[in-house]
Amino acid sequence: MKKNLSWVLAAAALTVAGSVCASTITIESASATPSGTLADASAYQSAVNASLRGAAYTKTSVESYNNISHASLFGGNSNFALKSTINFGVTQANAGLWQFRAGVDFGFGGALFLNDVALDVKSHDMWWAGQYNNASQYFNAAVNLGAGNHTLTIYGFEGCCDGGQQAQFMAPAGTFTSFSNTDQLVSAVPEPETYAMFLTGMAMLGFLAHRRQRPASVNA
């Protein structure tokens, strides 16, 4: 029983620590035939989300947001809505000014959000073409981030025909790096409530271990 408790405590500690070196990236798609570009970032967010509630919906996770395309992930390269969700954590040591950029291929434009707040929107044909020398062809933003959990979301519509896409971050004093499962970011920074639950569980396990180790009383 003593060994079993040790394993339980170790597993609990790993759970609270979170998975290191790993952002989580989810890509969602649905068939859509846009009638034109939209007015603002909120309009893109609403329209893409509405398309994803349709019947022709699909979803996948990727290990790296580097040179991905709709055709390579889902098949087909025309008339779709695309939503990319990147969850990552910022430690206290990495808090400060972060920069983000996302090269996309959205023939009808799109928008970039962080924690559900619009950072950038482009209401024209965007074709990144693997280069960051034309700011009108990719999303770009700089934001002060505190320690904790954050979500970067990219919305857009493509008519024909999609090409490779990329999403990158630059932490304070760092360099631009593609989001991936080896990007050295924590996937989740435990909230205070999680720590409290963890400590309570540890105390209960310790109490149980102590009771099981007490010798049985001997009747005279």
C-alpha cells in the first residue's frame, strides 16, 4: 500500500505541474462559400463559428503549426471556413511583451484573437506565400501577457485554392518560433484553485498512509 500511495502522489504532482514544452493546437473546418469580405474582426469570428455549426464540420489536432494546409489536413482546398485554436501557458518568468504573427491563405480575409479579444483583422485577399515582408498579407500583434493560460485563435475564409499556413510567437527576449508540441511553452499553468485541491488531496493521502502504518493495538 505504501508503494501504491507513492505512485498516486507522483501522478498527482505531474498532473498539477502540467505538460511542459507543449502548446495544444486544434484546427476546425467546415464547407463555406463566402459572398465577400466582412466588416470587422467580430464579424469574422461570428461567421466562422456559425459555419462550424453546420453539417460539413471536421476537426483535428496538429503537432506543429508550420506549413499546414486545409488540403493536407482535411482534403479539398476550396470554399471553407477555418478556425485554429492554440492554447498555451505563460510562466511568471516569461511574462511581458509577446509578439504573434500568422501567415495565412484566406481569400476572403480573417481575424486574429487572443483570449477572445481581437488583435488584428484583414478584410481582403490574404496570401502569405511563406514570407513576412508584406504586413498586409499576415496577422501581426504585440501584447503584454501576464502569467497564466492564454488562447490564440485564428478565423478565416478561403475560396480557392489554399496554401501553407504558419503561426508563431516571440516571447520576451526570444525569437519567433512556430507553435508546436516542442515549443518550450507550458500547456497549462495551474490556477490557484487547482493548487488548493492538489494540497487537500495530498493531505488526505498522507493521513491515510499514516493510519495504515500505525501498529494494531494489542488487548491485554
